[in-house]
Amino acid sequence: MKLTINHLTHYRYDHEVKFSTQYLRLTPQNTPRQQILEWSLTLPEQATLSTDGFGNLLHVLTLDRPHEMIAIHARGVVAIADQPAALAEQCGPLSPLVFLRSSPLTEADEAIRAFAARYYRDTNPEASLRELMAELRLRMPYTPGATQVWDSAAQVFAAGHGVCQDHAHVFLACCRSLAIPARYVSGYIYTEDTKHVAMHAWVEVWLGASWQSFDITNNTCNPNQHLKLAVGFDYLDACPIRGSRVGGGYEEMFSQATVEQTEDAQAGAQQQ
């Protein structure tokens, strides 16, 4: 599948911002599951490109002049493997064991530990994690607007609803409570369901000798409509944009992302 991504983020401020820094994890990388055919970032100033500790491509955008708005535009074309679940993902720059560590957003409480233990079986890790994923999706229906980005896994699990970020945080808490390495993934997803936004989050679990995907929101382990941007311990490590500023007063943020199947891919599918 070939996907076209168009993602615009726009910030406006009540007053002039004296200084701001934005950390952008908006550039995907080639993996066995995805091939980047085209990609560009349009920014108000040139950004510094580096690689963070998790191996993500990181652009640091610094504006040291007064400004009242920031526009960030990411766009590109990416080919996704037809059967990506069968393609092994490398362990990356860090040992998978690093991802046994919990974070404040993914700390398991007694309720999460009991929930994970109820479904997990050492004799069949993958099958039992699939069952755990399905049960978590039923336990926490997808409910836009019901949670905030700073809500922890314990809070959203107790509330019994959330969005993809919340599903990922609770599943991470479950896996790590079972001593299974797991990491947060941010990216995009192609779907014809208009209720779901194009920005997405899921989990990768180290099973055997490779990373395997678990998309709790869509109850699937086959990321054939997913484009991975970044990984980390939780949302804060992998979110597409995170920054700080001096001044500006009230901030208004507009973000719109679209993921579309390209015409040649659609035509090929119709001919088959």
C-alpha cells in the first residue's frame, strides 16, 4: 500500500513570543515494513537535525526572534508492506530490556497488574497478549475527548475509556508489569472510518527476537495501514511536536493530518 501524508500544525499566540524551541519527531525512517519515497518538512526557520536516544530522527526548531505564530507542515509518500507483521523489526540502538522500565504515564497500579495477570500465559505469550489486547479494547471503549495527554495509565484504566494514546499507555503498563519489554509508537494510520484521526499510537512488544506490533484501538497485530514516526517509553518521548516558549500568553493550536491511499495504489487494487 502506498500512502500520501499531509500534516499541518499551526500555533497562534495572544502576544509576541520572545523565544521558542520545538522538538519535532515528524520524519519517518525506512524499516523492513515501510519505505519512505518522499518526505519534506516546511518550517519557519532551518532546524537542526539529529538522532535522539531512541534512534528517532529529531529536528530542533529554535526561533530566537519575536513571533506570534508558528506553522509546521510535514508531507510525504510512503510504501507500506502488504504483510508487515511478518517482517522482523531490528532491536534498534537500545537493548529491548531498556523498555522494561516504566514511566510516570505508564506505571502499573494493582488493578492493571491484576488485569494483565488474568490473561497472560507464559506457555503462549503472543496469543495471550492478543487476548489481553482484545479485552482491554472492550474494557476501555474508544472515546475522543474523554482524557487529557497528561492522564496516566492508572487514571484512564480506572475511568474505563480513552483514545489510542491511552490504550497504548495501559498496554505498556500491562506488558512491563509482566516483565515483557514494550515501547510506545507514534505515527499515522490510513482508515476509511472518519471517526478516527490520522495521527495514531500503538505498541511494539519484544517477543522472541523481534518487535511485534499491537494496535489496541483497532485490535490488530498487522500494521499494514500504519506509518511509524517515533518510539519511546511513552507519549512524551515519541509525540510528533513538543516544545517550550517564553511569552506569548494564551496559545491556540490547530492541527490537521490526512492519510490517503495514492491513486496508483487504488488502481492496482481494483485490477486485482
